[in-house]
Amino acid sequence: MSLKEQLKKDFSTITLTLMAVAIVLNIVLGQVVSLLKLPIFLDSIGTVLVALLAGPWAAALTGLLTNLIWGLISDPVAAAFAPVALIIGLAAGLCAKYGLFKKWWQAIISGVIITLALSIIAIPIRVYMFGGVTGSGADFITAYLLATGRDLFSAVIVTVIGDNLIDKVVTALLAWGIVKGLPKRFTARFPRASAVTE
Amino acid sequence: MLIPHSLYQPGETLVHRLHPLTKLVYSLAAAAIIFGGPGMWLSAILPGLLAILLLWRAGLTGRAVIMVLRLLAPLTLVLFLVHGLFNPQNQTILIQLGPFFVGQEGLAFAALIVVRLIAVLVSSLSFVMTTHPAHLVQALEEAGLPRRLAYLLGSPLLIMPQLAGRVQAIQAAQQARGLETQGNLLMRIRALFPLVAPFIFSALVDVEERSLALEVRGFSASTPKTSLFELPDTPAQHTARWVMFLLAAFLLAAGFWWRANGGH
């Protein structure tokens, strides 16, 4: 299949509407879970859902646009992390493509892989643009590691991975559970969904 | 619970009436110069000052200051604390605090980061606060962005209020059925799926209807489409966009050269 045909298949009208809804899920869902006071934010669940249903390219674009729109409507700082969201989509999509989203324990492995992939992009952005801090509770750990003699870069590696690991594993598990629970007549409309459901 | 729908502040000032692309190019060029330009302070301060001037002409200085404080105040505090006390490059002792000391190098580093963040934030605010999101999407489409991509930028803004309303309905419904959202960690983890899943399922069910509705209205048709609004553009703004683009490219190159020759 040529690249053009693949792109056409990956970006059908129903995939586009799925991506639009997924962008809103990314932005809105954090509000629901904040009620539970868990250390998760679920701001990439829509992206991972797109990754499972429509593949890595559609998911990467979903992540990128989520943060750009977020920057437009509420917090311009979020736009700086758009490349991170892009990598999350790409990594999740590739995991699904190579059969790492068939069983629940595979979803956990995928969550770990997504965390490692996003760290590669998130760490330089945090260090170079934000001086290694975020204004959240994770900064205590950064401060502690700096005080014990680490350099800024390795201190941020620890906080970024610690911050994201639980969140991305839970996100991957939830997305897996939801795609498994979707009716067949819905998932059948997405060419990539069979990599997860079969 | 408030989910904001836009930072846009309606107005009729000169800044509001600028073409969206002009303001977009300005904020992107400013971000590139602030983080990539040569010299540390000057490259950060000049684009920021220009943006403050724009915000002042748009009558939005007060709102912009509140936004900057809300978004950057906690970060600023932590930056000065962490780097003042623990930056590994601290040599010059300013204040001794028991076993710790406040170092000059760390404070200078924190100050630079804060100035850069403020500059990049006011630059993007001068764009997003004076530009209606729909006008931006239209401008991008007129400039050649594929229509499908333009849809992806514009449509979430319209779906958001609708889905945000549903969040509250599902929360209330599940709590009425006795869902425990407080209690120990295990109880809260178990509440996660019943809170999140119905919301996602119902949002996904909409997807099919939406795509059918779009297809029926000729979304995939390749014929040119007419827009209700017209965005005024001027030759001067067209030139200004190119000048800003070239200036940013030049300063980025200069910044690379400056860093390669020992700048920080």
C-alpha cells in the first residue's frame, strides 16, 4: 500500500471525528479524576484511545493538537509540551501496532514504554525552558536530589519518570479496557482496532 | 468546577483587528528568539516588552497580569528556592541559613528562566487574548492548511462545552448510586473506572453520528467553500509577517553561532 493510500485510510472522516472527541477527552477528563485525589491526571487517555483505534500517526497528531488547543484556550505554557504529547501518541500507536496491547499485562508494559519515550522529550524541555521545576509537588524531589549532590539533569530524569509512570500505566490499562468493551460494530469501523481486539 | 472555553477577550482595538496570522507569526517568532536568540537577557526582554505594548494597546494589561501571576507565581517561587539553595553551580554565598546557603549563580539562573517564561507567556497572550479561535482556524485554512486539519483545530472548541456538561451529570449520577469517591486509596482506585468509562463510552458513541452528519453535509467534497466572515488583511501585514519570520530565522542562526562560540 502506498503512503498516500495508507494516510487516506488512517485519516477517514470517522477517524477525524474520533480525534476531535479524543482531544476534548484529554482536556476535560482531568477534572473528573481530580475528584478522587489520585496521583494521576489522565490527560492523554484520548490520545492513547486514538492510538489503539487509528494508529500512531493519528494519535501523534491528536496529542500535538491537544496541547496546542490547550495553549489557545487556557494555558499557553501547555503548548510548550506539545512535542511530549506527540511522542505519547506515537509510542502508544507503535506499541499497539506491534501487538503490545492484546492482554492487560501487555498494556502495563506499553505504559512503561510510553513513559520512557516521553521522558526523552520532556526532560530537555523541563530543564532548558523551565529550569527543571514545574510548580507541583514533584519539585520537592528535584530539590532533594539536587541537595544530595546530583546535577539538574539527572534530578529531573527521576522526577519526570516518577511523575508519569503511574499515570501512563493507568492510562494504558483504562484505554485497553475501554477498547475491549466497545461494541464490535463500532471498532470494525477503524482499520487499526483489530491489532488490539483480536 | 470551571472548564474555560477560551482566553479570548472580545474587543475592537487595533490589536484585535490585526489579521490572526500576523499575531500568530509574532508569538512564534518571539518564542524562537526568547529561547534561541543570542545574548541571554536582551533576547528575552525585547520581545516581551513589545508584547506588553500590544496588550496595553488592546486594553488587556490587567487581565494579562492576572494570567501571568496565576500561571507562573508558584513556578517562580519554587525556581528561586530550588536554584538559590541547591543549584550545583552555586559558588558565591549571599546568605547563610544554617547548613544551607543562598548562592548568587543559582538566583541568576532562576531569574533568567523566569524572565524568559514571562516574556514567552505575554507574547502568546497578546495573540490568544485578542484572537477569536474560529478566526484563527479560518485564517489558517485560507493560508492553505488542509481542511481536515482545520476541522481538527476548530471542532474540539465546539464539542468542549457539551462534553464538559456531561462530566458533571455522570459524576452526580454515580454518586447518587452510592459510588465512594472518598476513603482509602483502594476505594478511590476502584471508583476510577465507573467515573471515567461511562463518560468515554458516551463520547465515543457520538463519534459515529458526527462523522455521518459531516459526510451528509459534503465534508469530503473537494469544491471550494464560501465563508460567512471575511478576515481583513493588508499588504503591510503581509510584509510584516515575512520580516518577522526572517528576523527570527536570522536571530536563531546568530544564537547558534553565539552558543558555539562560548555563550551560555
